[in-house]
Amino acid sequence: DPKEALLRVRDVVVRFGGIVALDQVSFDVPRQQIVGLIGPNGAGKTTLFNCLSRLYETTSGGIELDGLSILNLPAHAMAARGIGRTFQNLALFPSATVFENILIGCHTRTHGNLLADMLSLRRSRQVNRAAAVVANELIAYLRLGEVAHRRVAELPFGTQKRVEFARALAMKPRLLLLDEPACGLNHEEVEGLADLIRGTQRDFDLTVLLVEHHMGLVMGISDWIVALNFGRRIAAGTPAQVQANPEVIAAYLGES
Ligand code: ATP
């Protein structure tokens, strides 16, 4: 059923000792939609992303992708299941080139482990031709051609973020998890990012779950918003509905 949600999160609880980081959180991410996940610091957004990437175990509850539970799978299997992600603080190989970093994304879908792949890539100097074609297509799509053979560490932060985005796309995800993509970007770069996320969603038939503190970005591009506070879901609705929700407004006022 194409109408059925791609991702279902059901009554997810995560406890760290006495801290309840997620408390019975449920929501759906419908196919080919952009869903924004918002909430003040400590609300549980990163914890939820880490559950979806299988980096954290859930205490209880269910997470299904395409009707199948992911909770029995190891983290390195997630790319093959169709979940790609970016990280708040970037997780690129700084001494590798843009091309190599994106190539690793292509290999991650088939091999799972990023680091093992990086090492074998360097040792053998062999580049899988099909992967190289995909990497070059993504380099063109993200207009990274001029820097394709520069080391990532030498590039501006905004460019590094585009490289990480390209690497996540190289995994050919069905569900793309974006962890604070606007963090550290200037105003102009954030506007470019909004076009990029929307355009990519269309061009690659993606379903996107977006954690973002930049309200202009998340409210501007999301079809649906889920708001968390202290680990609980306090609201879900269209951007307009959630922005007008008294509990959401109070949660953000309480933060400052
Ligand atoms: P931010 O917007 O600041 O990134 P967040 O919404 O992502 O916040 P989380 O990082 O998920 O929030 O944190 C939710 C709660 O879980 C916090 O109280 C945090 O201290 C706690 N927490 C998260 N990870 C761990 C961990 N590995 N061990 C112990 N407590 C943790």
C-alpha cells in the first residue's frame, strides 16, 4: 500500500538509568514526505535518531520500516535496509577527498562498515566503476565538481555539509535522516539548503525525517511536524498547527 507510512514509531521508550529520554513516543513518516522533528535542547531528538540508526537500544516500543521491525538489526545493516543519515557534527573522513568520501557512501550500502571500506579502498587503490559513476553523478548534482579531488579538511564547513549530504544520498536511502543540517550554516547557505532538501526529495523519491532547530527551515520545508519535550510527544500536525500550539510555544519560551 503506497499510502502506508514508510516509517512507524510506536510507543518508543528509552531510559538511561533514571533518565527517561523518550517516553512512549509514536508517530508515522508517510512515504515521500518531509517530516520535521522539533523540540528544545534535551527533548530526545538525537536519542530518537540514534534509535533509528540502531546506535541506541530502545527500552520498549516498536520501530518499523516498510512494515518490518528494524529492532533486531545491527547498526551496520541500516544502509542496506534503506536508511541513510547525516550527523550534527559531520562524520566525514577529513584526509580523504570529496570523491573518496562519496564513494564510501556507495560502498556502505553493500558493505555496511564505513571504516573497513575506507581502509580496503586505500590499500587496493581499486575503484569499483559502477560506484565511481554514482559518485560522479552526485558530485555533479551537488555542484561539487570543482572540489571533487580536494581533501575534505581543506574545505569550508558549508561545503563539507554538502559532501556529507552527497555521501548519505550515495547510500541510495529510502528514508533519509538529517540531523540539524542547518547548524553552523550562514543565512544564504540555509536558503540553499531548503532548496536542496526539497529538490532532492523530489528527484530521488525520498522520505525525509529532519531534526532541526532552525525554525524557518523546518517550518518552510516540512509537510508534517512532530514536537517533543522532555521525551514526550507534545504535538503533531502541519507546520501552521504546531506553531500555534500553546504547549509548543510554552516549551520554547521555557527554554530561554
Ligand atoms: P539537542 O537539541 O540539544 O541535541 P535532543 O533533543 O537531541 O537535544 P537528546 O540528546 O536526545 O536531546 O537527549 C535527551 C535526554 O537523554 C537528555 O536528558 C540527555 O541528557 C539524555 N541522554 C542522551 N543520550 C544519553 C546517553 N548516552 N546517556 C545518558 N543520557 C543520555
